[in-house]
Amino acid sequence: MSLTTTSLTTTLPALPAFAWALVALFAKTSLTSLLQVVSRARAGVFPIPEDARLMRGRHADDEAPFVRRCANVWRNDTENLPLFLALALAYVLLGAPVASAQWLFGAYVLIRYAHTAVFLLGLQPWRALVYLSGMAVCWAIAARVLMLAAAHVGA
């Protein structure tokens, strides 16, 4: 059996919303990585000796402060994005309504972009508030996943 894009989105109508969120979050993490590389090159300080030689910079055990901040954003993403993506995928696979998926996934993406901005700027309590907003979206998705899963069990 082959699935066409049309039959797949008919079966899983919220799949395009998931795809958009996935690509938007990939773009955000890619931009964070690029910002880290550019910031490291501008600082001229490299924790890996061969990178220092290649870039004609200085080898040091510690990164420049903004480069560390970029690394912290990256680490935070690697801790949080997989949980969102797993919840979002489960929601889609269980038959999420399109409007709900678009709203929730879009909100999460915007929140993660905002989180990156306030993290890079060192803005507290905004960083914590934005982070908690993202967690609230994940909990909303989790609740909907459980409701849909329960409906499928009863069907």
C-alpha cells in the first residue's frame, strides 16, 4: 500500500502543522548554532586546540561568556524540544484537530523563539516565565493526547 501526501493528510490532518513546527524549530536551533560559531570566531577563543590553530585564535579552557550563553540555549533546546516533538507527534497520530494543532504547535514555536531571545539577552524573570509558558503548552498537548488515547480505547 502506498500513501500519497493527500491520503496521509486526510488520515492525519494535523501533520502539516507538525511539519511546520518541526522545520521552524530546526531553523531556530540551526541559527543558535550559527550564532555560537560566529560568536566564538569573533571572540577568538577556542576550547579545542585544533580549532584555535585553524582559526588562528587563542586556546583556552573556557569559552567566551556569550558563547557559553549560546551553548546553554542549545542545551536547553536539546532537553526540551524532543519532549514537545514526541507529544506533538503523538497528538497528530491520534487524530488531532487541525485548528488545535496549529494553535498549540504555533504557540510553542513562538514561545521557544522568545525563550532563545530572552536567554541570549539574560532577561530574568522573563526567561523563566517564557519557559513555563512553553511547559504549559506541552501540558495542554499532553492532556489532549490522553483524551484522544482514551477515546480510541473506548472506540
